[in-house]
Amino acid sequence: MHWNSCNNLWLFFMAEQKIKVLMVCLGNICRSPTAEAVFTKKVQDANLETRILVDSAGTGSWHIGEPPDSRSMQAAKTRDYDMSSQRARQVLPQDMEQFDYIYAMDKQNLHDLWTMSTPELQHKISLFLHQGNSNYEEVPDPYYSGGDGFELVLDLIEEASDSLLGSLVSRHTLI
């Protein structure tokens, strides 16, 4: 076997060993892309980007291929999170198998994810804010709210992301 073939095999193996985290909301334009951006930056800041893969998707199909909501992007940008390369996608059946952890932003999306999953994979799916210590159980949808709604979403996601990262580091002995 040539070195290049061995190297590619090693890279494939390492990619397969990554902990895969999927953030899910309804349209994948506000809450879940925000969670993806925030958690990705926290993963990068901890130098764990080779160990943890973060993605986001929506249970609905209305916004496939669109960038995140401009208000979400602006609020995120003020806190140094970059969402500019993200594009909305819908949750796929294979996501249930490929991702290790699937976090719904609210109870309706949690229910929808459980419905599209097989019973043996449902243990991977939970509410995102159960990762933190918030008084909120769900990340509220800021789509029809003012700017304060997007700030609240960021506050909730930042706190839950800190807790989630600590949990993954501990559970998987990453540091």
C-alpha cells in the first residue's frame, strides 16, 4: 500500500471517530444554525475541531439552500460567531444513524425527530436546553420577535453549549 493510500485511510478512520452533533429546529434558519455556529466556535476554542463535528438541520423543507435569517446572522456576528457559510438543509433519515447526538430546539421538533427515528436510535435525541441550567426548557423561536428574541436565543445557546462541551469532554475523555 502506498503512503498516500495509508494516509487517506487514516484520515477516513479519524473522520469516522469524530463525535457528531446535530442541532435541529423547524426551518434551519434561526435557532439551529445559531446553535451550530456557537457550538462550533466553542469546539474550535477548545482545540477539539478534529474530535467533534457540528451540523444543523430543520425538520421542515421550506428554506432548503437558504442562508440563515439575516437577524440571526447579525446577532451572532456581534458576538463573533460566523454563520455566513451555512445553508439550510432538512433532516435526513440517515442523520439518525450518522449523528451521535441530536438536539432539538423545542418539544415539537423533538417529537418530529422521534417520529422519524427508529426506536433503537431515539436515545440520541433530546432537547438542547437540557444540556444547561436554564429556566427555559425550549429555545424560543425568535422569527416573529424583535431583536431581543435573537439575543435571548444566543444567551440560552451559549450557556447550553458550554455545558454540552464539558459533558462531551468528560464522557469521551477528550482532554
